[in-house]
Amino acid sequence: MVLTAILVDDDYPVIRYLSQSVSWKELGIELIGCYSNGLEAWESTQRNFPDIVITDIGMPKMNGLEMLEKFSKVNPQLRAVILSCHNEFVYAQQAMKLKVSDYVLKESLNVEQLQHLLRNISVDLSEEKSRAQEVMMYMQKESLNRSALKEKLLKDTLYQLTWTKEAWLKHAQINGVVLDARYYVPLVVSVDRMSEVARSRKMNDYTIAFAVENVLQEVLDSMHRSVIFHHNNELVILVCCDEPAKERQLLYYSVSKAMKAIKEYLKISVTCFIGREASGPEELRKVLLPMLKEFSQRFYLEESKLHAFEKSTFSSEDMYEEYASFFSKLNDNLAMNLPDQLEVVVQEWAAWVGANRFNPGDVKEWVLQLLMDLQMKTKVTLQVQQSHSEEKLYDVVNGIHTMEHLQSWIIQYLIELSGKLSILSVRSKRTEVIRAQQYVIQHVTEKLTLEDMAGYLNLNSSYFSRLFKRETNQNFIEYVNRVKLQKAKQLLQQSNKTVEEISDYLGYANKSYFIKLFKREIGMTPSEYTSWN
């Protein structure tokens, strides 16, 4: 189990010394950030709270004790080591209240002492996390067992074609589910953009669905008699009732309330589909199967809303009549690095698709063709590898179930591609600058200096520096770092390399320097970028 740590001190030499001298990897700890004050540390780690904080006390904006108090409220398992110049009892007393593991005076600090402290913290915290994980696994196992029985009941309901209502009710009762009622109103709740939520939260699909189920159950239990089932990554709700017309009116209110609560407390958006009522298993089967299997029926519906599920019809018109026009517009805006215009064109395309209601399968096929053509043109123009393989693009696009999601994903994809082109494209007419930029792109993992580059081009280093700056409006090292950081973003998204491994791979001898550059250029640390993406 790898733990995470941050260093917080307004004394930069201390930060540099500890980040380089402590054997973090050997201790099983990943140093995910170095900060100059408590406020910066607190704001920068909101998406990835550290396990261990090593901090000074006296700092501008927010001192170490104030910062630790905030961290302790959101992470009761937090461990902290205070490094301070203050040899006063009152500070030590405050630190003890915050469960600080140790209080060390800087004047007596040595690396061996700190490593010994961190080793003890690592062992203690790992054991505590393991115990907590065991309890969580036990609770999830119990929940899984209950859910598994209900899931089997739902599958039997959908596929046991010979069941009478009496046999169905008896089977449900054996599995601990009470379904005795005249009618059943079925609902399907789907987490919007589940793959993105799972990746950003670092949670599996079941855990997310389980959290959503808890909120739904709490709201619905106060107004209805209902049973919630898991089905793949979705939730199926059967509301038991005697007067479906009255129940349906109340359902619109209670489900809307539950959806609002899910968004407020879990920060998760869900879409809900309500079907027509059924009196028994045979009718339920006819209503529920299309709701669960025919994703194309949901394609043009708005996310984060409650919809009455209805059969949709789609146009059989040929989408490719407008292909050349949209490809030309997008390609031109990519070439000129105009992200705002790219968004306008995609919105125009989405409005055209929605107005014509093309078959969702045809829409996805059209998008895949467009993206592969744009990637191929990028590869030929810049001699760089495609950012996504055809197989990966196919999986991503076909895993998107709504036009709304597809539109926002395309915009994000094209803006990222535009950003890469703006960094990697060669605009200078001078052969020396073109050769230099191409060399950097092809040798991005090597350590590249101004002097070495000038030598490669047989130019004086001062002359080459002025020439590159004049032609590109940035100095050579700035360009090298931008290309390297673009590669770093790709590795963080598409590989399992650690921040330290990526730093070494890209030729940075100092991991802290790499993190500092990344944050300055991207606006967040590498670890935060990974969590965000």
C-alpha cells in the first residue's frame, strides 16, 4: 500500500533538501507535492488528500496548525510531523491536540531521524488502513450477498417466461423481497458518464451504484413501498402500488428530490427513466427489457432529468452528405489552434444531428470516421503518433450513451488535440528552428540543453538562442519543457508510471522541479491531474 505525503514550508531550502534527501520510495511513500504555505497546500490537495503532512508552523496566509486542523476534519487518519523553530510548550500542546506524530526542532533535525519517524508512521498507518479496509470489505460483502440475491431475482423476472404472478411472488419472498401488490411502476436509474465518475473518484462501478442506492432508498422509503435492484451498472426500482396513477404523480416529486440529493451529497449526476405500470412478471418483462437494453432510445434525452420512457424513431437519411463540410471546418480550426471556434462547430454539428435525429449507431460511426481522419492528418503533418488507437477510440465512443455526453467529449478531445498541435507544430521558416523543434519532439525523453542543441546545428549558442526566441516567441528551454510536459500528460493518462518514473523518463533529475514545472504550466500537480482525469 503506497502512502502519499506533502511537504509544507516557506523555507525553500528545507523543502528542496527533504524532497531530495529522504528515501521516499524505500519508505513506501509517494511525495505528491511541495508547498510554501498552508493555504496553498490545502487548496492544491482538495482532490487528493495526503496521508502524511510534514509542515512548518509559522507561514504566511495559513500557518501549519490551522492547515492541520482542516486536514484532520476531512481525514481522521491523517498523520503529521511538525518541523519548527518554535521551542515553546504552547505550540507543542496545540500540536498534540491535532494528533501530530512528532514535533521536531529544525536545529536538531537530521534526515535519519525523519526517516525513522516516517517509517514508524508508515507501518502504523498501513496497519490502520488495512484494518479499515477489512471492515469495509466485510460490509461490502454482506451488501453484495443481499444485492446478488435481488439481482438474481430481477434476472429471473426478465427471463423466466413461464412464471405466474403467484410463483413470482413466492420466489421473491424466498429471497427476502416483498413484492405483493396489484401494480408495479418500474424505474431505471443510470449514473451519467459512469466511466468518468469512476476514474475521477477512483471507485469501482458497484461502489458508486451502492452510494446512489443508499440515497435513493432513504428518500423513497419515506413515500413509497419500493425495492431497488442492481443491474449491470444501473439501478432498477420497482414501486409497489394499488393506484398507479396517484403513485406516479408522487413518484415524479420523490424521484426528483432523490436526484437532487444525489447531486448535492454525492456530487454525482443521474438520469432516471420511468416506464408504464405492470400488473405482473410478464408485463414487467415487456416494459423493463427495452428500458435496460435499448440504449439508443435514450440517446437524444437530456442528462440529469426524469424521463418517461418511450420508443423513439430515427431518420434513415445519409449523414455523410455533410461530412466534408464539417471535416473542413474542424480541420481548419485545429490547424489555426482556435479552440473556441472548434466548440462552436461541434455545437453546430450537434444541433444538426439533433434536428435530424439520425440513428445513434450512424452518429457514432460518423464521429469515429471523423476523428480517425483528423488523427491521420495530424500524424502525416507532424510525424507524431496518434494519441488514441482506432480500437481505443471505438471503445470510448461506443461507451457513450447520450448525445449530450458525446458532444462534450468531442469538444474536450478536439481542444486537447488542438493544444498538442499548438505545441508541436512548426511555424518558423528558418531551417535551423524547424530542425531544432523536430529534434525535441523526436528526443523528448532525453536531457536537452541549449548548448547541446546549438552544437547539433553547428551554431553559436547565443546566436541560436536569439534566433529561436525571435522565431517562436519563446526561449528554447521553455519550448523543451512544454513538449516534455505534454508528453507527461499523455503518460499520466495512458500509463501506470508513477510521477517519479515519468520525471526520470523525461530526463528531469529533480522530481520536485518537474512537479513545480508541471503545476506552473498545467495549473495542478501531476497527482491532481491524474485524479482529475
